[in-house]
Amino acid sequence: MKYLFMVGMALVIFGICFLITFSKEKAKKYALVQGKVIEVIKSVGVNGTGVTYTPVFEYQYNNKTYRVEHRISSPTPNFTYKVNDIVELRVYEDKPDKAIVNSKKNLIMPLVSGIISIILGIVFVIIYALFK
């Protein structure tokens, strides 16, 4: 039962970290640029199990060309992005080589993950307290 408490506390801590990440990302200065999907990388997991596909974006920022892999991979090819698709990217001034797709899903994921982790953590701690 003590593991339930430890897992609950870990979830709360992870949740707080996600919320801090969200607030820091929201406060950063950025520019919106047009990027192009130049390839989709196929990755095979250990022992040939589990295949994922990750789009690679190319974009220009301050007269320099960058390439960045999307932070989220897909279990199916062409799930969201296809080669030659044009996408809007968010380029942070302090890290222009780490652009992300400018979509609500990408930007609020740390917020949602943080809230869910905190709620689950609190539920686990309450269950631990009720049954110890």
C-alpha cells in the first residue's frame, strides 16, 4: 500500500513539472514561420517490434535553414503530415533549432498532462490514506 502513496506523490510532482513547463513555454518569445515536411522517418523498435513514423520539418529562420523532427511520432505512416505538406511552426528565439508545430494540441499537452497527473496523484494518495 505504501507504493500507492509513493506513486501518487510522484504523479503530483510530475504534474507540477508539466505545469511549470507549460507556463515557461507560454512566456517565451517566438516567431511563426512556414515549414515544409521534407521526409517521414520510419523507426523500428527493439527486436523488430513496434514501428513509428516521425515527420521532419525544414524551415528558415534569420536567414538560416533548420531541420527538426516532430516531437510526436505516429504508429501509422502519413497519420497527420505528408511529405511536401506546409505547416506553421513556432520558433522560439532562444532555441531556433527546436521548432514545434504551432497547434493547440502541441501547446496545451503539458497543461493537460499536468492536470491529469496531479488529479491521479491526489486520488492515489486519498486511496492510500483511506486504506492504510
